[in-house]
Amino acid sequence: MSVPDPTPLRVAVVTGAGSGIGRAVALGLLREGYAVVLAGRRAEALGATVAQAGAAAGRACCVPTDVTDPAAVEALFASVQSRFGRLDLLFNNAGVGAPQATIDELSIAQWHTVVGTNLNGLFYCAREAFRMMRTQAPRGGRIINNGSISAHVPRPGTAPYTATKHAVTGLTRTLSLDGRAFDIACGQIDIGNAATDIAEPMRRGIRQADGTVRAEPLMDVDHAASAVLYMASLPLDANVQFMTVMATKMPYIGRG
């Protein structure tokens, strides 16, 4: 007679899973035994992430999703409900930036693009995850929002990105408070200069507060993923509310 597996399958959703930090976290969760729903705009990029998962690829599910579209986000979480019946973790990671420019040089379209992804998209995903987590049995789950070093201090010429990341912090605090009654934990990771494609300008040289352009140190993206995995590993009666992980010598302490 077969013995049932005493450990229930843990289910995670990772947005922006087709590259960078999202890809590294999705692969880490798969290695940890999660079933992972990979969400992102580009189906081919999601498939490339799964291709790196090796033997764990069978627990990966790709759902191409534009997080700026509320209907698409609803469909994403409906597919999670239909396939798995529950959700244990949301890594709310999808984000974009805009070229460095003073606020008068930014277009309205650039502002809306950044706000639509970094704030609205994060809200849409948290809303659907919260809805699932509060009503499922057993109740509860964890939401980890990807903030940024810019949630604390800006780079020059980054008004939309910095504004959205400060807003993410407010949403994290509210979700953490509102989730208490439903066994939903919410924390935020603020990452500085993980070596991904989006951080390549830091390697080449980026404008500093004093007007100079200088290259900045980067850290391996797996360090950021390991930090997220630690946050996810905690029982729901413990929470990392905020964590900063960064390249040691990047200009953050003393920036400006």
C-alpha cells in the first residue's frame, strides 16, 4: 500500500518570471519543491525559464499575463484556482523603468507605463492573491512585494520609478496590517544592483547625484533570489517585513 506524501504541494505565482530576478526566484522555488505559475508578457521568455528548471520543470506552469490589464490578472489567478485550488505565495515582481530624465522631460505616456506596471499591476495581483488566500482552506498565505533601493532614496531623473516604489512600501504596510485577520503575511524586498539585463546600465555607467556618470558594482542575482526564498520559507506566524539586499559597494548609503 502506498504511503501518501505528508507534505502538501506548495503553490507560488511569480510575476515577471521571464527574466532577471523573477526568473531566478521562480527557478529557486521550483528547486524547493513548489509548483510555480510563471507570469509575464512574453510566452517565449517564460518558456526559456522553464527550460532551465531541469527535472523540476514538470511543476512549472506558464501563463502569459500583462499585469497592467486587470482582466488578464483575474484570468491568471482563476487559472491558479482551477489547476491547484489554492495559493501559498505571490512574488509580486513585475516592474519597468523609464529613461533618466527630469520630470519636465518625461512624457505622460512614460509616466503611465511605469505606474501601470509597478503600482497598478502590483495592486491587481495582490488583490487577487489576497482574495484567494483569505477564503481557501487552510486559510492564509504570503505576499512578497519587490520594492527597490529606490523605495528609500531616488536616483536622479527617476520620478516615476521612485514614486511607484515608495507607493509599493505603503501598499506592503497596508497588506501586512489587513492580512493579519486572515493569516496573510506580507513583506517587501528592496534589491540594489542585482546583475540582470535591466541593471546593465549600472555596469556601463549611470548618472549620479553629483552629475557625474560612473559604473556601479553589481551582485549575482542568485543572492537576491536566496533572500526571497528565505522570506518565503518562514511559517506564517513569522514575517520579514522589509529586507534590503544589495551590492556592498553600490552608492546607497550616502547617496546624494
